[in-house]
Amino acid sequence: MEQKRKRRRKKKRRSAAQKFGIFSAVLLSVILLFLLLLVIGYFWMDSHGRSAFAQKQEAVPEQMQDFSVSENDAGKALEAGTLRYNGKTYAYKKDILTFLCMGIDKTGEVKASSDLYRGGQADALFLAVLDPEDKKISVIGINRDTMTEIKTYDPNGLYAGKEVAQIALAHAYGEGLEESCENTVEAVSNLFYGLPIHGYCALNMSIISTINDAVGGVEVTIPESVAKGGMKIGGRWYGSEWKPGDRVHLEGEEAYVYIKYRDTREAQSAEARLSRQKEYLQGFIGQAKTAMKQDMTLPLKLYTQVSPYMVTDISADEAVYLAGQALSYSFDQNDIYTMEGHVEMGEIFEEFYQDDTALYELILQVFYDEVTP
């Protein structure tokens, strides 16, 4: 009897083992199938995103046509997107993609503001440019105090006309969602002589810590403006031990504070912050490309993770396409540009006035090709 019970227990153990083996095989198959679908989905989104952007690449910077034309060129007809400047002919790169990236001085998840004056100011403004022909990424930093024409609204939400003000305020005139972003896009486009902007992304700046850590953190060189005693935000001090020239690997809240901090008691503090943001952006793009090579699904994961803190007209499939493109594009410190100009003290706040000729020539450099006669 005892031997029979042992044989039955062995049979039961074999049966359980067989069942576990079958379960493991099924589970493994499900996991592999899921990964396969994820990869297929990724490449479908990449393809779909490519076709979506192709439909947007039609407009040209129309306001670029009438500026500093030499007497010899006056009156000569040119096709749309082509212009003459200082005796040379330039053609707009019609395959180029331009996106406005905004960092909003808000924390937490995005939500509509209670009135049209509290949409949040755009403390960080960058144009990200993808050039398929030259396989390169260019970034243009825009001083948030740039004085330009923006749309304004009254407390009832009625359009009150345009006025010249800091470009960061264009986002504040809105509900903090799509209206605020579209108002800022229009202001930036007009500032850049009618430049087509193919998409926008506005992030509440507090989410920067999450994005920073998702790519493994970003290394920066500490400038003099930060090393004077650290940075204070929300009653807390950060980086008080840093010295000028130190290489620091930013993680967590330090990354958010580093690109957000601005000592308004210091002259041209917006320019100093923009300089930090430029260096951080260079490090971030390099780190993000490395992280993406290790995990090609990272863009989709990040898109999903930051969505509650973001307002954008760029869909998930378009984001995946852009990230895939960026992997093969070159980018270094020479591809980061800032606008030339000067700062004046207004009645209350600083005001930045761009050099119109320098801006026009910057647009020619980044967005146009010189055409050989």
C-alpha cells in the first residue's frame, strides 16, 4: 500500500510539473507575442507618423519675401519659398520639420485655468528643427522676454487686440491648454517672419525631473551664475556646494531646479537661464539617443508617462516617428542657436529686443539652401 501511495504521489508530482511546464510555455508565448505586437506597433506608428507629417510640409515663411532686397533684384518674380538677399538666391527647405517646445511655469498635471490671465507663462521657448536633407537637428532658443506682438483677451474671454509684450505672456493669455499654445505658436511664427511651425509641445516644467531620470540623468557644467550660492526654489536650496566648472550629473528635482531657477535680482537673468537650458538640452538629447538605442520603445513609454503634464498637437505615432528620425541625425553644440539683440529695463520687467537683420539671417542659415544660379 505504501509503495502504491508513493507511485500515486510521483504521478501527481509529474502531472503538476507537466501542467507547470505547459503554463510556462503558454506564458512565454504570450510575452513573446506581446513583444512582437509592440515592435510591429512601433514600426506602424513610425510609418503612420511619417505620412502624417508629410501632409503638413506645405507652407513657406511668406514674410521672408520682402526684406533687404538689393536694387538689382527688385521686381524679379520668384516662386513661393524662394527669395533673394544681398545678391544671392535662397530656397526654403520644404522637407524641414519645425516644432515649438514650451516649458510652462506650472506644477502638477495640466488643467484649464479659471480665467484667461492665468494660463501660465512660457519660461522656456525652443524651436526644434529636423532637417532630413542634412540629417541634423538644430535648436533655436528664444528669450522669454522678447518683445513682440501678441494677441490679448479681456476677462470675459473676448479678443482685445494685439499689443507688444514679452513673448512668454502669449501663453498666459489663454486657458492653459490648446488656446494658450496656439496663441504662442502664432506669436513665435510671426516673430520668425511667418515661419511654418508643424507642431507644439507644452510641458509643465515640474515633469522635467521624470523625463530627466527616464534617460538616465544629464551631465552639465556649473556656470558662475549658479555657483554663487546655489539655487532656491520653493523655500529649498540646491547646489550650494557646487563650484564654477564642476561637472554635475543632474538627477531628480535638481534637473527641474537647474533649468527653472532664475534670480530676478540679477541683470539679464533670463539670458543666463537660457544659456543653462541650452547646455542642458544638448546633454539631454545625447543622453536620450543613448537610452533609445537600448530601448526603442522609450519614446512611446515617455509619451504615455508625461501626457497628463503635457499639452501637444503631436500624436503618439508622430512622436515615435520623430524619435526614430532623431536617432540617425547629428546634433552638437554648434547646432544650438540664440537670437541676437539687447536687453532694456522696462517699467517693471526686463525687455529683450532682437536684432531683426541677425534673426533674418539666422532663418536663412537654418531653414534655407543657397541656390546656385
